[in-house]
Amino acid sequence: MRSDSSPGTLPAREHLPAAGAGTPVLDVVIPVYNEEKDLKPCVRRLHEHLGRTFPYAFRVTIADNASTDSTPQVAARLTERFPEVRYVRLEQKGRGRALRTVWSASDAPVLAYMDVDLSTDLNALLPLVAPLISGHSDLAIGSRLSRSSRVVRGAKREFISRSYNLILRGSLQARFSDAQCGFKAIRRDVAQVLLPLVEDSGWFFDTELLVLSERAGLRIHEVPVDWVDDPDSTVHIVRTATDDLKGVWRVGRALATGSLPLDRLARPFGDDPRDRNLTDVPQGLARQLVGFCVVGVLSTLFYLLLYSGFRTFTGSQTANGLALLVSAVANTAANRRLTFGVRGRGGAVRHQAQGLVVFGIGLALTSGSLAALNAASSDPAHSTELAVLVAANLAATVLRFLLFRAWVFPDHDQPHEAAVPSRQDAAVTAAWQDATMPLQPVRSPLPTRTSRPSVPDQRDHR
């Protein structure tokens, strides 16, 4: 996975300033490959719709993925007829490659794309981009799987789409409902930081973009859409599904190993300027408690399974020690990554050593409980042993969380609830003060929102 962008955090979301005349607020990309038949009616219909309904200047970009038919000639005629339409030629195929190329070079603050067949009803376009313009959301997607969506497509594609989303939910814990609907938008400042982390250049590009955004705590807005399947679609279902599964494995492995610097996509705590001035507020406590409880339940089940296995060939104390040692190492690793958001291998050995100290405390509690049980009964039932161990582990769990938060991982908060300025760190405070000031175009590793003059009270037409 790519991890070469500079570290940092995104500024708080703000309503996009109005663009000057001729500067588009929205850039809609249409990736095409050999679409000489559908390209002209698509662009004409999209141009008419935006000119009639969209209150800002806009642009339509035709991204040609190395077409071999007359698509370039059709696109050239469209650019001559409509000033708001431009044409970009790529010599390699790949929808993700086309979107990355155009989005990375675009000057529009909101970037979108849609399939050339216009399967999605265009009435959903303004609701798609409005939350990005207002500053409410970072990305927006059309969803064909929402309860209020109206979809016309065959049983085969319906089954494949729902199965794929179930795979994403089960393997990558995705919470968005529809990964592959060809109807999405993103803020340019987010795209500039996010795109360098996305490796795929084909159909999995959408999924990877959404998974990384969600894991980084960015806000994804979903819009129910009306969608009619294109029976002449040229998508190779089997090859696309195979590539998607490979992508799921690659992204899942990168997330599990913590090789992605997603913390640089974090937003400040609260978008209201008053919230940014809060100090000494514990960050991520609720999320950490939930994560710790989930990890704790799984660790307890793992521990009991190990204890039962070891108990078949050794005594209770030895079985308890071995099971607790193995589960403690796994528990520390899981809490390090999932609960406290520590990524990468830096400090892993120290964290495990501190975790073993916490393990020692748990061992003392559980072993002491077993000793007390054996003193009270010479031959306690196995179920009684398990009950005592569960009670002892519950007591140790509370202490373990406090030690993890205050001693083992004291400086790590979830990137989903980004850091707030601290009175003890003047540099960070100054950085956040800069983020709340009127933004000017600067050269920086991270994008900043640039001020634009107001738009005349008229619509530009493509």
C-alpha cells in the first residue's frame, strides 16, 4: 500500500466559498472506453441537466481509457460545442487510473464521476454533491441498496452486488451500503490526501477509496438512487469479481498490519470554531471503551478455549498460566491496533512488555481465585472453575483498561476523533489557529481550501 504522503491532518470542514466566473465548483468525470455510441447522448443529457438545475459553475471531463473506436472524435466534437466539456486521453485502461489522473489535476473543489450509460437518475446529482459543498461530508455515494432506492436489474447482478457488499462487511467491517455504484463525489482537499494511499487502478478503486475513508473517520454521505441496469454493459463480471477479491485481501492485510498512515486524514474534534478551542477533553474514550470491550470478549473466549485445551493434559494452575500468557499477547496486539489506534511496528516490543506486566496482574488475580477455590474444595467441577475464572477476569479487565489507557498507550487516540489543540503544545495550537483563519493558496503537503470570489448570479452551461 502507498504511504508516501506527508503526515498531517485535514482542517475542519467548512462551506466551500463561491467560485469566480469560469471557475467550476463541480467537475464531473465520465470514464469511457470505446463508447462512441453512448458518449454523445450522455454528455448532452448531463449538460442540459446541470445547466438547468445546478446553481454553480461546472465542468464535464471525458476521461478516455485508450479507446480504439471513434470515441476521441465524438469527444472532440462535444468539446467544440460545449465550452464546459473537456477531453482527457489516457493511453492505459482502468477506471481508477482515469479518476486518479483527472481528480489529481482538477481545480474544482468538488469532484464527481458517473458511468457513461447514465444508469443512475440524474436527479440524485445535486443531493450527492450538496453535502460536500456545505462542508457536512467528505465523500458522497449513490446507493442502490437503500430501502428507498428503486432499482431495475436482473437477478444475477442483484445477487453479485449484494454478495460483494456482504463480503466487504464481513472482511473489512465496511458500513457503507453500496461500493460499486458508478455515482460518487469527493471533496478535492480530501482527494489530494487520500488518492496517494489508493493503489488500485481498475474497478476496485471505488471500494478501496471508501474503505480507507471510513477507517480514517471521514464522513461518507449516502444518497438513495433510482437505477436502471444497462443490458449492454461491457463489464467482465468474473474478471472484475476476481480482481475485487484480490483487492479485499490486499487492503485487509494492510489495515491489519497498520501500514497505512490513515491518521493524516483525521478531522478536528467538532467543526464549530468553539469546539476547536476545547482543551483537556479526553479523546476517543467512548470508541476506546467499545473497542476494548469487543476485544475483551473475544480474548476471554480465546482464553477459555485455550484453558480447556491445556487443562486436558496439565493442572489448573499451569493451564491458566499458559492460556493467559497466549491470550494476553493477542489481547495487547489487538488493543494496540483496534482500540488505541497505534499503527506500524514502532514501540511494539515495549507495548508487549508493558502488556506482560498487565498480564502479571491478571495472572495474580486469576491464580489467586483458583487457589481460593481449590482451598475451599478439593475437587471443584470444571464448570465451577470456569465461572470463577470469568469473574476474576472481569475484575482484571477494568484494571487492564485503565492501565492500557493511562500507562501503555497514553498518547494514542483514535484518528476518527482527531486531536484537539493542547495548551502544552504551542506548535499544535498555532497550527489549528492557522486552520481557522481565512485560507490562502499555499504550497503544502496537505491541501487547503482556497478563497474564491463570489459567483455572478447566473448559471454556466456546458
